Amino acid sequence: MLLIYSDEQEWASLPDGERNAIIAEYFVLTEELRDHGSYVTGSPLLPTAAASTVRVRNAEQFVTDGPYAETKEQLGGYFLIDAESDEEARAWATRIPAARYGAIEVRPVLEVGAEAPAA
């Protein structure tokens, strides 16, 4: 999983032309991942203003507006890719435009079987 973090206020303040050029880079990268057979899925996320956080404590549900934590950089999207190694995943991560002005977290996905474990 390639988790894309950046400052969403900085992103929103970019001129339309610059933002559109970066978006075009994402489309090119997505096509390259597909051509390589590495693309599984990916998507941008709406800004944190559209987020909510859910917690359940003692069977009571609590919902708060916004993300879990206040941070300088927010989770703005992701790519789920099929990579042969951590090195290959990191190589793809360096190609994500946000790596130039934010951060890309590369995290292996724990594979879980389709059946629930016996109780």
C-alpha cells in the first residue's frame, strides 16, 4: 500500500494549471503501473473536512468531525500495488508526484485468508 500524505491546504492553494499538471502526472503513473501489471487500485480522498472519526467505547458510539489526528500532512490518497519486493514498492513510491512535496508511506498489506479462523 502506498499511502499519499501532503498538506491539503497547500494543494488547494496551487494555481489551477499547476494542480492540473500534477493530476496529469498521476494519470501517467497509473497507466505505467497498469502496463507493468502492478496496479491493483487507487484513489484520491476528499479533504479532511469531509471526514469523520468513529469510536466505540463500552458499546457506545462516538462520532467526531474530521480525521483522527491533527497533522501537518493529511492522508490524501493511496495506491494498492502488486510489488515483488519492498525495494520495488519504494521505487514506485518515488514516482508519485506527492513524494516531491509530501510523503509516501510504503506499507506491506497483511494477507488474510478468505475463511475465518476456527473458534
